[in-house]
Amino acid sequence: MNYSLNQLPERTAKPREQGYTMVMDKGLSLREVEDFLEVGAACTDVVKLGWATSYVVPNLKRKLEIYRAADIPVYFGGTLFEAFIIRNQFDDYRRLLDQYGMEYAEVSDGSLDLDHDRKCEYIRELSQSVRVLSEVGSKDAEKIIPPYKWISQMEAELAAGAVKVIGEAREGGNVGLFRSTGEVRSGLVEEILTKIPGEKIIWEAPQKAQQVWFIKLLGANVNLGNIAPNEIVSLETIRLGLRGDTFTHFLDMDAVDPMFRPVAKTGKPGTSMPRG
Ligand SMILES: O=C(O)[C@H](CS(=O)(=O)O)OP(=O)(O)O
């Protein structure tokens, strides 16, 4: 950091297991990757090459080398895994991971109907050679999965070898964990957290309001994903309570000069409002 400031929430350090930021690269050019890394590398834990963009982008090998040189692990989006599975090409997918020296793989079933035992089998097999991130939730807004199923699927996928499970939201943040308006399905999230440890979950939260919601609920070191490359510094400031949205969230208000405490509507400046 560029200077010192008191009373900031403690951030875990890289390589971290908690407080993860997963960035979605949906087709950055090599120059854009370099520019992104110049500002974003310190705050980025892992990069996903969104859906099957890795099939189309030129210079894939070079792109992976640039991320590797910055010590940022990369994985192909779950949709690419699904594109291989639906074509009965699992062995080709494994070869692809080998060919590009991938250390992570995403296993998801957001776009296809995949028997859950079979999905766990894929997780089990892939986790012999790579770190598997498995995604729970559908990309179909019409498909509402009840909380008990999110929980049982997450439990089974972690037991099968996934290092973390990802909560689906897509690039837009309007399915899965969220309603079509982007509002968090808070009951779903809270129910999931009664059974699955928060550090095992990466919450896809592409919208700022969604990031703020999770940070307020779970703290600065919540795992968040589908962050756009140009939002990475913004997110870090929100985690640290250095943007208006979380400005007082991490402060001990009793240690703050009363004149800066929130003012009750009818009170005089400096009259503190009850906290809670
Ligand atoms: O599930 C996701 O977040 C993404 C991106 S989107 O659904 O196409 O917007 O899919 P993935 O294949 O995991 O990158």
C-alpha cells in the first residue's frame, strides 16, 4: 500500500485460502492483460477465462504465460468443461488441461443437465491432477434450486475433491444467488452458511452492491468471484472500508471522535445514533 492508515480490517496475504478475488477475463488482449496485472496483480488470486473464450482468443498460450509470470493461476470457465462433456469429450478435456499446463479446472453444470453423481465423479477424477473449483447453480433463471439442494450439492462436491465451491451468478449477477433484479437471495445465502464453511465458497458477485452485501455480511476476507478486471481496485477499497459503501463498517465507532459519528435525524451534530 502507498501509505499507512489506522483501523483497517486485516486482509489475508497471498497465497490465501480466504479473502480470494477471482477475476473474470472475457477476452482481454495480451496488452490489456499486462495493463491489468500492473494494477491488479496484488489483489487478484485467480483468473477465470470466462466460459469458452479460451477457444476463440488469439495467443492463448502467450496469455497463460503472462499470467503465470505474475504468479496468478488461471482456469478455463465451467462452460468450456460443459462444452466438452456434452460432446462426450472428457478425455480431450483432460488432454487440454495437460497441454496448457493448467493447475485449476472448473467443473460446472450450469448449462446442461448432468446427473449429480456423475458431476462428482468428474470432480473426483480431475482432482487427482488439478485443483478443482466446482460451481453450483443454474444459468437458467427459470430453474430455482431450493437451498437444501445447494447445500447437499456443495457438500458432495467438496467431499469429491473440490477445493472450493462457486455460487453461480453469471457475468450479470442476475441468476442463481441473485434475483433477476440483482438482489441477493439472502435467505439462500444464510442457509448455505449454516452448513458450508464460508472459506470454502466463492460467491460470484459481479455487481458493486452485491460485493458490498457480502463484505458486510462476511467481512473483508470473503471470497468473491466474477470480478471485472477494471473493478479490482474498487473492490479492494470496499473490502478495506475505503469507499463510501463500507466506510464506517469496520471502524470502532467508540474510538471515533463524536463529531464524526452518525447524527440522529432530530439530534444536534455529534449526537450519536445507537449502533446495531
Ligand atoms: O458462470 C459464470 O459466471 C460464467 C460466465 S457466464 O455465465 O457466461 O456469464 O460461466 P463460466 O463458464 O463459469 O465462465
